[in-house]
Amino acid sequence: MTSVIVESRGKFVNTDSRERMVRSAASLIRTRGVNATSFSEVLADSGAPRGSIYHHFPEGKTQLAADAIRWTSERVLAHLRAGAPATPSDVLKRFIDMWRKVVLTSRGTAGCVVAGVAIDTDAGDSGEIDLVRSTFRSWTGLLAEQLRAVGVPSERAAPIAVATLAGMEGALILCRAEGNAKPLDTVAEELLRLLPPATSRPVPSGARRR
């Protein structure tokens, strides 16, 4: 499902100019970061009129980058929620495969929008860093919730979720350096080894055991 967080250039003609700009910003930031992404490039990529910049984004690039994070996060969370994992490995594989497709589609050139903003943001900029933090926490929170739902003990679910996100973010950087998905595949294998050897779904309260 490559359309989860990767959009091909020029596919936004049927959406309004603001949405096109946000999608284009996400596409550009994931490959070059915030600082190297200009409004001129966003306009050229999205086909939005120049007057759209300060009409839609009066706070400038900071607002555009924040909206690109929110747009990306909504799609990541929706993708995870759309799954029906039956095992802990199903949970991790759905998240991992999403990033694998990012790498394969971009031939290793694209990464994570949220990480791109984090790297280019001054740690003292509490607004943007707070958004980055809350976004990452929403991803690990949902992963941990899904892991618990398929039988992973609560004390293990959260650490595994954090390790999975950290592993994928690091793998994306290595994939960019290598130009292929091999680092991600290696990390994925190790992450799956973190899962308990035998887990089962918790029995709902009031349900009869057989």
C-alpha cells in the first residue's frame, strides 16, 4: 500500500490547493528535510498558485511542516488501525512493511517526514518538538495497544513498540546511505525476535475458557 505515506508527484490536481501543498511538502521533506525544502519547490510540485502560500500558511514554513507531520501521522495511524492482526508478528509486520514500501518505492531516497522535521528543528523550538514527540508517541502507543490485544504482556508491549519505531527510523537512514532495503530487512528480523516465543489473545472478561 504505497499510497499510505508516499504520493507520486503530480497526483494532486483534484484536491484543493492547501491539501496539494501539504502533500507536496510531505513528499519533499521526506527526501530532503525541512531546511532544503522551499516554498517555491512546494508550489512547483503541487501546482498551487503563488498566492496560496500566506493565505493558507500565514505562519510560513513552520506551519506547513507541522501540517505535513499531521497529514502523515493520520495516514500512518489509519493504516495500522485498518489491519486485523491475529499475532504479535502481524502487528510489527504491518508497520514494518509500510516503511519497506517507502524505501522500495523511492529506491532508498525517502525517509520519515516526522524525523525530517525533528532533525532540522532546534531543540529549543518547543512547538515543533512537542508535535514531533506527540506524533511518535501516538504511533508507539497504538503499536503497544495492538501488541497487548494479541497477547503480549503489558510490561513488554511498550518497550517493543518503542524499539520498533526506533529501529525503523534508524533503518531508513541506513537505507538512504545504502540505496536499498537491506538494512531495513535486517532490522526487521531482529525486531521480530523481540516478541515473546508464545503468546495468545487475552480472554475477554466474562468469557468462558475451554
